[in-house]
Amino acid sequence: MVEDLETRLDAIYEAVLAYEAGRTAELVRRETEHGTSCQQILADALIAAMDEVGDQFAEGRLFVPEMLMAAKAMKAGLEMLRPLLGASDAKPVGTIMIGTVHKDLHDIGKNLVGMMMEGGGLKVIDLGVDVPPDRFLAAAREHRPDVIGLSALLTTTMPNMRKTVEMLRGVGYNGRILVGGAPVNAAFAEAIGADGFAPDAPGAVKLARKFIGAAEA
Amino acid sequence: MRRPGFAYLDDERVEELRRRAIAMLDRHGVVVNHPEAVAKLGAAGCKLDTDGRRVRIPPELTEQAVRLAPRAVSLCGKDERHDLRLPRGDGTFWMRTGTGAHGYIEPDTGDYRKLRLEDVRTIAALSGALSEVGFVAHPFVNDVPEVTADIHGLGTLLAHSVKHVWIQPYGTENIAYLLRLAALAAGGEAELRARPIASCIVCSFTPLEFKAMDVEAVIQCSRFGVPIHACSLPTAGGTAPVTMPGTVLMATAEILAMVVLAHVLGPGTPVIATPLIFCLDMRSGRSLQSSVEALAGASMAVQVMKRGCGLPTHTYGAGSDTPDIDGQSQAERALIAFLVGLAGADVLGGVGQLECATVFSPVQAVIDNEIGAMARSYLRTPAVDDESLAWGDLLQLDPGGNFLATEHTLRHCRTGFAPAAFTRQARDAYDAGGRRDLLAQARDMLAEILRTYPPQPVVDAPTRAEMQRVVTAADAKIAG
């Protein structure tokens, strides 16, 4: 029996929600052989699944490790598309550059955000941990990201978030800056001149995508 | 005196965790980002990886370090009347105020705001008057240069606390300034060595790594005989296994590694095993200190360190994950105080802290003091003898008689715990008194304490001036 397009895309969607990386990758590979566009696979299966993951997480039905596994499955599917992306009409939703700020070595949250951003269709440039402001600046000049995400776990490194924002703004970086981490809140984000704060990874993805949409408008 | 308690872990499980921690240090090892320390560990018999950071500690060295670690620790106050000894002589515990909070709950309004340097003076004065608080930590101060906030906070605390203080360095370069301040407040380096009025937290960078700052703190503290709180802060499901025994194993291994560090880098330095166990909330990703799993972890870790290794222990014995001084806060901290107290901890930390150790409330600190006093009262197991049984009165008891007017009751009527903040009023009196609940009582008690014991310096003006010069120099050098 030959399955129709909708059924096949649903199967990819369900594979992501079942955290099945291998199956997701295989189904995506097969779908490309059917000639379905990368854009449609991304939008109707992979990103749609991650939107559902984000919603379920927000409702408290999905736990963090489950969200992470779904993001890994999504990424496995995305990897199948990557060789074709350059040749197709599909472009990444946008580019985000992330890192933990200077002197902060705690990267669990940042990594989670990175996974979810990829799951949200963004290209992620991960600068790693303990990133001084000037490295953020140099990387921003090189990669020209739409959004820069700064992470801090320690109260003692939050000031480095402010320094990084100031340095980026000081040289006229006009992309969006998103901040997050356990001690950070919306008031702090506003006080240091960041564009936004999200309390969790799916929230960060939503915000980043909103920013990018706004930037394109 | 032997403390009553409960064996959350039986001896067999305690030994299994101890044995596995020692095996982990041997087979997996730890990463030590301090070349000088790595060289000394190598000379002490550790196996070193070619990367110059990974250190595998042989079981015999760990066993030796644990065996030779001091079994008791003295923490001196600026005022000798506040000297304390761990383990506590009566078999109970001391409490310690919350550290690292960057937020503050205003006592009168209940509003949240950023913590300021003036609050450190309030915390010092309040802690001086709280009977159960043995020593005081400095929070994160927002109205000074960020990179020297520890130096500002400690300087103010040392200048205003009659009790022992807890140093928490924020940077490697800061350590020398912090110890200089402690020496000045103590009256000199020799005086600090003789009477350590400060002790210092040293943390692992979980999993199984040590930053240069913390290793340097071990080295510099050992020069002054300043005790260290060897602190591991694993987060179950994040930096440590999600299953709590695995997280406790992580904490045990990291603390034993710090015992080895102290043994090799500063032999004889007193070490207080300080497991602070967190859980990652799997729904939100937030760190929790008061979940039931974290409580179980703290109980287990304390028992492995104390019963299994014989070390003085320190963990959270107060605190809550809620951001406010609400009902949840009181329930969580009462559970923690009693369970951790029963598990055997020598120091119950976290007095006044909320929102997983990020916020300090002086009103909550007053309540914590009372909860701690209740827990200590509970932990003093009574004798079972003629006097406690009222044996004579019982034998002479008339039918329908009572005990209210006996000599025995008169002798003991004031020995029960008498709460100051908790209310015991009946409805009519409660209504007539304006329905003053625990929080209202605690607020009044705080105001009275600060009226009676307002923040005031405990070191003389020339010393304070010298301490200020150290802070200014640190600002110039570190904060630029």
C-alpha cells in the first residue's frame, strides 16, 4: 500500500514525539526520495513536532529529558536534510549564537537551549562555556547571527552578561540578544539592555523565532 | 552525647557508598585545574594523566587522608562566647545563615528587592541574637563592584559579626584579600591561626572537577589553619545521576577528593564535609533544594560522611524552593530541619534562604531559628529513670488524680520548649489580638531584635579603616 504524503509526514512527526532518532532519520531520508521538499518536511513534520513538544512541556505534560530526546530525534531528521538544504529553497529559520558568559562553566541549560533551537529549525553556533565579551563580539562579526543567546547559572557571572551586552551594543550589533539561566529574570534582562528573557528552553525558541520573524518583517 | 537518629541507610549501604566513592577516585579520578596541586598529588602517589589535569587517587591515599582528618573542628567567634565546636557537645547541631543570596525580602512589606551591602550589617546583627545560629555567611551584594562583591560582603560581615563567619570566594585573585580581611578582624595572622574566626567554602565543579580558585582556597586557608567546608553541589539529573544514590556517590567522591587535597596541600587542615544536594525538576529544569528526593539525598550523604567516614558534616537544614515566606516554605524547612537533624548533620545551613538559596529573608531567619530550636529540643533524648518517669508520683497516684500540682511537675514545668513566634492561642484570643500569626510574630521579634541589638561594629575604628583599605585595594586591582 502506498501511503499518501500526509500519512508519511505524520509518521515523521510521530517518530519525533516518540523520541526515535533512528526512525526519524530513516523516514526523513525516505521522504526526500519521494521528492518532497525540504521545506515541507521541516515545516509540516519536524518543526511541527517540536512545536507540539514545546506546547506539551509548557503544559507540564512533558519532562525535560523527554523534550531533549525529542530534540535529538528532530536533529537526526534534520541531518538527513542538511546536504539538500543548500540546493533547495529551504533556509534555516535563522541563526542563533549561544554561549555561557565569561567565568561561567555551567552549560547544561545552554546545551538544552541549543538542542531546542536546532529543533526549532535554527542554525546554532555554540561558542561553548566561559566566553569573554570580546569573543562574543568577534564571533558576532564573523557569523552575523540573528540572535545571540547568553547563559549564566551563577549570580557572580551575571555581571558578565551585562558587559557582553554593553560591548555588543557598543559596536552597533543590531541583532537581538536573549538571556537566560537560573538567576536571570525579565527585569534583569531589561536592565542590562537585552531584548528578551525566557524561563526555559522552549520559551527561548519561541522568543528567538518571534525575534527573527520580527526582524524579517 | 550520642544523638538519636534514624538510619536512612543501614551500615551495609553506607559502606557500599564509601567503598564505591574511593573506587571512583581510583578508577575515574578527578580533574584538578591547578598545576602545582597536581604535581603535589602526583608526588603523594596519585596517577596523573598526560593532560596534566586528570588525577587518579589510589585507595590507600584516600583512606589515609580520611583517617588523619580531624574528627572535631573549632569555629571561633569574634566574641569568645560564640566559639563553637563541631560535633556539638550536646549531640545536636548548629545552624548557619544562607549564603550567596542576591535577593532580599523586605521585612515590613514582604517586597522582593536586590540585596545591598547594608543588609549584610542587618544579617550580622540579627544572627548575633539568634540562639541557634552558630555562624554567618555573606550574601551576594549588588551595590558594589560585582567582581569584588565577596570582598565587600565579607569585610562588612567581619566588621559587624560577633559570631564566626563563612568565607565564599568569587575569584582566585580574591582569596588573598578575603583572608587578609579575616586576619585583620582577628587581630593578626597569628591570632587568626590561634582562633579561626572564619572558615571557607571550597567547592567541586561537579562532575568530578576542581577549579583553580577552589584548589587555591585550600592552599591559602591551610596556611592560616582556616577550616574548610568541602562542598559538593551535585544536581540529580543534571550534573549527577538522576537516581539519588548515584548523586550521593558523586557528592561522596568529590568530598573525599577534597579531603585528599587538604591532606596533601595542607596537612591537618580541618575539613567539614558539606554535601549540598539538589534535584533538577524534570518538569521545568529548575534546581531544587527541598524536594523530597533532595532531602533523601542530604540524609544519605550526611550518613555516609559522618557514619562512614567519621567527618563533621554540614548540609542544608533550612530553606525552601518557594520564592516567598509562605506556607510551603514553613513546611519544607520544618521537614528539612528535623530529617537532616535526625540524619546526624553537625551544621544545618540555609537559615533565612528562599527560592533555592537565591533569596534571604530576615523574617524567615527568625522562624528558622525557632524551628531549629524545636528540632534541637527533640534531639535531646531524655533519660529514662525514676525522675523522668515520675515513678514516685505514679505509685502514689489516687484514682481520678492529676499531676498539675505535684512537686515533680513544678520541678519540670519550665523544661518544655517554649515557642516565641509560634502561636498557641484559642480562637477568641487570636481574634481579639488581631489574628497575629507566625509571620506577624516573627516580624515583631525581628524588629525587637534589631532595636535591641542594632547593627554595630565589633572591630575598632583603626582596624575597620585598615580593612576598608584592603577592600579599596581589591577594587582597584580586581575591579579596575
